[in-house]
Amino acid sequence: MADSIPWFVFAAPSRFYRLAAALEPWLWAIAAALAAAGLYIGFFVAPTDATQGDAYRIIFIHVPAAWMSMLVYLAMASWAAVGWLLNARMASILARALAPTGAIFTFIALWTGALWGRPTWGAWWVWDARLTSELILLFLYLGFIALVASIDDVRRGDKAGALLAIIGAVNIPIIYFSVRWWNTLHQGATINLTTAPKMASTMLTAMLLMTLSFWAYAFAISFSRARAEVIERESRTDWVRQLLAGGDRREP
């Protein structure tokens, strides 16, 4: 039965385009609804922290953004590797589409971390292991974006970007385990799959809602970017010509 399932049906750019076009409006709506609920609970319902006061509420943006910065990089590196090893066009396109999204999440994590660090540590920035490795992650994203854009041959650019992304993936476990491996100012994990949460249920609810919102946003914006990349790469195919001639960029 497994052999009869068309696992790679959406590897065709035209079919992926159709799927992404159908999913995008729903993903944007889900992202907005979850963000509204998460921010409301986080900023108006969750209790004030006993030691940090209301300054801690930045975690409802900071922590989900930090999680997403790492997860998106792993997804980007995985798709880039698949595109390189299997010569799969859509995989390489998805890797390119994910890179700016991951860079945005990484920047948000660093920026909100600075806002949180000022009242907590008394400094906007310290060369802490967690912060430094997260900054390196931002440079890896920017390096990937610059590298693939600088090579005129698209396939060569995909391969070069894949090599950089795969090598850079070693930074992800460094970010995650940095608070265990080194004596850092950054606090340890608040949520752990093997232990009970160390926060109130309303705080946890707000953080999970914001995380799901960021997931939906990542899918929506990456699908939108991937569709634009598909149109550019497939501009000489009949289905794209028909699509552009009809003036509808949603249905191939």
C-alpha cells in the first residue's frame, strides 16, 4: 500500500504551486488568530513574575522566536541537502525560501533577548555562549542568502548553499546545549519534554500559542516566497506562461 502513495507528487513545481496557493490564506489566518490569543494571554492574563516583574513577558516572543530560529535552520539545511543529493528542484527552492524567514526569527530572538537582558542582567549584550552562538546563526543565514544570490548559475548556487547549510548545522546543538556545556548567564530550559513545566499554566499556554503562530507564519511566508521562486525558475514552461497570461498567480 505504501508503494501506491504518491509521496513525491508535490515535488513537481506546478503541483506544489497549486498546494501552496490553497494553503496560504488559511495559514495567514491561523497565524494571526494564534498570535492574537497568545499575546492577549501573555500580556494581560498571565501573572506577573515574582522576581522579574512584567519585564519577563518578552519571553512570549523571545522564546518562540529562538526555537523557530533553530528549527527553521534545520529544515533549511535538510531541504538543501535533499536538493543537492537527489537533484530535487523543489527541495532547493524550499531551502532558499526558508532562509529569510529563519534570519528574521533569529534577529527577533537576539533583539528581544537584548530587551530582556537589560533589566535582567543590566546589559543589552554580553558575549555569553548562548547569545554568541545565536549571533553566529544569524550570520549563517545571511551567508547562505548572500552565497546563493551571488552565483548566476542557479544549480551551482543551490549546491554551494547546501554545503554551507550542512556545515553550519553543527551550530544548532551548540546553541541548544550551550547552557549545559558552559557556565553562562543565560538561564536553562524552562520547558523540557522529560520534566514538568517550570511556569504557570497560563504562561505555558501563551508561549505554546505564540510558537504555533510562528509555525503558521513560517509556512505561510515561506510558501509565498517559494511560489515566487517557482515562477522565476519555471518562467519558460507552458503552465507558467498560461498562468501569467491569465493574470492569476494562484492557480496553474
